[in-house]
Amino acid sequence: MFDFNLVINYLPYFLKGIGYTIGFSLFGIIFGTILGFLICLGKMSKMSWLSLPFKAYVGLFRGTPLLVQILVINFGVVPLILGQSNSIIAGILALSLNSSAYIAEIFRSGIQSISEGQGEAAATLGLTNTQTMLKIILPQAIKVILPPLGNEFISLIKDSSLASVISAPEVTYWAQAMNAQYYRVWEPYLTSALIYLILTLSISGILHIFERRMAVND
């Protein structure tokens, strides 16, 4: 039988875990977007010597498991910088670096969806490459970029569960703690699954409303 009393007793911990899950995802999408845009620009450079490191970065983070990246960053990179491991910093860093590789491709697709003729027209008007990108290309590309960027945020919410392996106190961590304390399976893991489902469906609904408003404004 499913024991709701156990879930109620552990509810404060799950609520705490939700805060960390959302925090990991928000920091991941913010830092990942900033870094991803810079990586996109570097990857799209016509100078091969400049674009090669960025292409290698995207290939590395998209071609290796996020779980392995989290372990390497927590037990290798963070101690190298701070002198000791820190699951919170490692979780944010790993999610940000991983998402930036995918977001870089999102930006690239969005930018390349804009006609090259617009860039050429801007050049004839005397605009620099930076001005063309900020004033002409990006404002149009953002409409193409936002939907997959929203999907990436939803993926980060689910991927943040992997931070539990380094004892980051997000939702899955507390589900595992509940399982270890009570030797129960259904209550902790079904509860955590329901929490992730509610979070992802809520974000999906908000994004859908936002996309509809953008379409109406167009």
C-alpha cells in the first residue's frame, strides 16, 4: 500500500529539493545562454583556427554523458579551483557548460534561418558586423530561438536530477534519502516523478502561452 503519511513527513525535504532543482535549472539556462551565444559566434567564425576550439567544445559536451561531466567537474575541476568539492557549484557549473553546447546550436540554427541578404543590405548601409547582429539578425532570430530554448530549460529541470550522485540536495537526492531511511520504493520515487512532471508541465504551459502571445503580436 502507498503510505501517504511517509510522503507528508518528507514533504519539507521535497520542497527544499524543489528549490534547488529550480535553482540549478535557472542558473544553468542563464549561464548556458550567455556562454552558448559566445560559443555560437566563435563556431560561426570564418577563420578556421578560431572556430575549431568552439567546435571541439560543442562536440565534447554533446558527445559525452552529462553524468560523467558532473563527476569530473565535482571531483576534479571544482577541487582544483576551490581546494575542495562543492556539489552546488559543481551542479550549476556542469549544467551550464553542458547546456551551453546545445544552446550554441540553437543560436546557430536561429541565426542561419535569417536571410544572408539582410546582412549584406546592412553592410551597404554602413553597419558593422556587431551592429548587424544586434539590431537586425538577433531580433528576428529570437522568435526562432525561444521555443527550443524553452525546451532546453525543461530538459535542465529533468537533467538536474543527475546532481543527486554528488549529493546535491535536489528532489531526487531526497527521494533517495527517503528510500534509504524507510526502505520504501513507491513513495519516494513516485513522489519525485510527480514533482518533475508538475514542474515540466507548468513550464511547458507558460512557454505555450508566451509563444501564442508572440504569434498574436506578429
